[in-house]
Amino acid sequence: MIHRMLPSWRPLRRAGALAAAGLTVLAALTGCAAGAGSGDGGLTVGVTLNAASNPFFLAEGKAIEEAAGPGVRVTVQYANADVATQSNQIDAFIRQRVGSIVVDAVDSDGIGPAVLRAKQAGIPVVAIDVAAAGADATVASDNVQAGRDACAYLAEQLGGRAKIAIVDGSAVSAIADRMTGCRQALAQAPGIEVVATQRADLTRDKSMTVASNILTAHPDVAGFFGVNDPTAIGIALAAQQKGARVKVVGVDGARQLTDLFGEGLIIGTSGQDPAKLGRTGLDLATRLARKEQVPSAPVLIPTVLVTPQTLGAYPSWG
């Protein structure tokens, strides 16, 4: 049974609280001075994250708010997984003349024009979690490692010989990198046959529909790779409804997934550290706003394979 897979309402309440906090800080930004963003000489950083519906982005936002030290003010907003909304948020930060901007992009390329407008206004931009075209600095999980570890574990748990399917996700660099890593792992497991690869949108509900269609077309599938944890949960729900005994792996390491270990379908995930991503992104943004040097190459944060056997040593989040 996977009766505990229905989403908790706690992330939604947290999203509302974070949104309210963001509005409060945003009001304080009106009339900011150029480059500093604060009449008292402090520094303001505008932050736009993908969506409040995913605990990963909520964890990033909370870490950023908690990491803002003396003289640094942040406003955290969520873009509802809509690149137009995120672009508008960046434009608002430009009008407020914030010192720098942190973005977890809805679309790595689609956000490029808004990033360019910020840079033309003299405001540096830091991309976190996924690349953002034109960003001055980037910090991300090692998503190639994440996909490679998850798919290697899946192949191992299937005995190196089985049919599997992959539920892909949206057009951001992190997802593309996870797919690259997965393919690298499967290239070392010639007995694993990928019979279907279909794209969803990184949400549980859409992934559930996609996985159900795959299982209808390929009832002999024995395993799935979902490119994030909500995708993996949607796959498991679809398999449960069809009575299919499959093994599922994901990427994120959120508590909403690790709490389901032992239910029989979800067997592992590559764990990320969204709080570290947020803190590192804020540090880079603060340094750039103060005209300090930062690494030109992307800063990669390693992931860790999380299974029922290793869960005790893993600091779950979400």
C-alpha cells in the first residue's frame, strides 16, 4: 500500500507564510538606492524560486531567509512554475534597484532575456539549482552524479536484466544532467532495456498520468527512473493503481519520498541539499553585489544515494 503518498498540506501553509513574509520585505524595498537597495546603506537581494508547491524550493527559500546576516535583506518570491511570472519578478527587482538577484529558473533558457535586463541595469544574477542563461555565477547539485547513482542502483536492484521506463521533466539544466547521468549508468548495464521515455512536468499528478500510460503500453516494465521525487511518487501511485510491482528511484531526497521507503515500490533517491544551495547562492549574490570575485565555473554540490539501508545517516528535509 502507498496510502501515505497524498501530499501534506504543511508545505502549502509554509508557502503561504513565506509568500506573506516576502510581501512584507518587498514593501520595505520601495525607494531603494541604486546598487545598495536600502536607504540605510544595507544590501538587498531579490530571490525568485521556481514554485512553492515543491518542498525543495521551499527549503531553498527558508535557508536563504535564515542565512541573511546583518546588513543583508532578502525578499523571496515563488514563480508558480511559470517563466513569465518569474521574468516579471526579476523586472520588479530591477525597478526596486536591488543589489543582486538569485534565481532558481523555471526555464534555463527562457529566463535569459530577464537575466540580461538585470545585467544591463548593473545588477548581478546568481543561478541556483539549475543554470540560467547569462547568469554571473551558478551553484547546483552535481545532477549528473545524481542521475547516474539512481539509475545504477535501479539496475543493480533489478539484477542487471529488466525492462525499465523513464519519466523525464521540464527543460532545465538539472533535469538534462540527470538524464545524462542515468544514460551513463545504463550504458554499463546492457541487460537493462529502456522501453519508454516520456516527459512530464516534475509534478506528482502529471507524472502519475504519464506513468499510467507507460504501464498500459508496457505492462512488463519492472522499474522506473523519475527525474525528481514528486515524479517518482506519481509513478508509484500509478503502479499501485494498476497493481504493478515495479521498483522506482527518484532524485531529491525529500522526506515526502523517504517516508515511503518500505512500502515496496520506491527503493531509492539521490539526495540533494537545497538549504546548502540556497545559502551558497546568497553568499555568491552578496559578494557580487559588493564587487567581490566569485568562481566563474559552476559550483557543484555532491549528491548522496539514499536507500532504506542508508536513510539513518541522511539528514532528510522537507
